[in-house]
Amino acid sequence: MSNSRRGLLAGSAAVAASAMAGCALPAGASRSVQTPFTVAQTTVPIVGSEQAFPVRRIYCIGRNYAAHAREMGSDPNREPPFFFQKPADAIQVVTPGTVADHPYPSLTKNYHYEVELVVALGKGGRNIAAADALGLVYGYSLGLDMTRRDLQREMGDQKKPWEIGKSFDHSAPIGPIHPVAKVGHYTDGAIWLKVNGQTKQNATLKYMIWSVAEQISRLSQAFELMPGDIIYSGTPENVGPVVRGDLIEIHIDGLPNLSVRIV
């Protein structure tokens, strides 16, 4: 065999091996690739650490307090939990002790607040038993599920997805993550929201229809949960509108209050 023939075969073998190595990578595995622009990673500060919590997905549970379910026209005794998502970049980090400017969004004339306990996952999995679910939790925070209520209702009336009412820029204000190793789990305690100093929402976490563990378990039946996922765990009754200039303050026992001003 000529040297040129041997060289051609060797080159072909090298190309094939390289291709096979590339194909051998598992689905979703990252390769070192160049991109035409950079997309920022959404992160949330971790209390007591120089590290930040990377956000992969935001899951939200709907109508998880009985009184709120009723005010939204549902029967909490019959309905199983349902979930929706917000994009990770809907996060607006709010630093305790400050008042963050929160922009009033476009297209709405009925902009609502919803205070919620936020659960941050450090582990993932599928079909997690409720008894094991809290083992996935990295930490907790509190946040707001801000809602363009008129758009949500309009889409609902037309039996269309109401993502436009929930999944928009800055729609997920959140405070820093408190690691569960330091604060434990939140199963009870006051949760409230004030607008301009007047209490609007006031309940306790024990009034959740579906506990945090149950939410994680049910979510893991529909999705493979991953580290970096966060869950907005539902809001109490008396959601309502805010306008530019209003000051929102939210509280959960054991976590520092957060404040935003609608601008």
C-alpha cells in the first residue's frame, strides 16, 4: 500500500473517531463552543456566602391557599395542584433593608401582588416521594409573583394560555436565599403583605393546601427537577392591585422583610 493511501486511511479513521467521540456525549452535554453573544446567567445571592444560587427554572403553584382558591373561583377541596412557569430572567433580586424600584409593566391596567414562600432546590430527580422531598431543598426565600391580572383573566376567558399575565420582565422579585442548613424548613409562621403600610394579605404557612414536600413530589412526576430550580409556593387570599408610587412590603416569619416601590 502506498504512503499516500495509508495517510488517507489514517486521516479518515481520525475523522471517524472524532465524530464518534462527539456522538458519544450524552444528550444535553455541554461542549466548548463559541457563541455570537453572551447570555447572562440569572443568580440570587446566598446569605452568608460569596457564592450565588444559579436559577435554572421557576415553577409556581396556583391557588395553594384555600381562601385564595375561593376568591379566584375554584374549589380547593376538589382541585389537584397545578403549576406554571416563569422564565429565569424574570427574577428581580431585592436586597433586605432597601426599597427596590419595581417597574409597572406594559399592557396592563390591573397589576396585582402575590406574596409567596420561595423554595430553592439543590438536588433534583424524578418521581420523588413526599417523605424524601425536603431532602432536595437547598434553601428558602420570600418573593412576589407579580401578575397582569387583566391579561391573565382575558386569556383564561378565551381558554388560551395566560403566560402573558404571569411570565414577563421583573415579574418574580425575590430576596437572598437562606440555606436550609442554617434556617431549617418552613412549615408554619406568619406570611403577610402590606401596601403603603396597610395590611392586605395575612395568613400562616400552615394554611397551604399542598405542603412544600407535596409540591416537590407532584412537580417531580411531571418534570425532572434539577439543582437550580426554584418554586413559588402559592399566595394567601386578598390579592389586589397596585399603581405607580405604591410601596409593597412583604414578610415571612424567620426571613427579613422585602420592600419594592412601583415606578
